[in-house]
Amino acid sequence: LKLSDNLGEVGFGSAPIWTSNVNGL
């Protein structure tokens, strides 16, 4: 799952682009 969803930072998991900011880094 995503690590920083609310912060919109890099998400660690199957889909790193699942962050609020959609960084996809």
C-alpha cells in the first residue's frame, strides 16, 4: 500500500502512483 497517501509523497507498494499528488516516483 501507499506510505504517504495524505502527504501525496512517494507510495511504496504495487502502485506508487496511488498517492494524492500522483507523483509516481
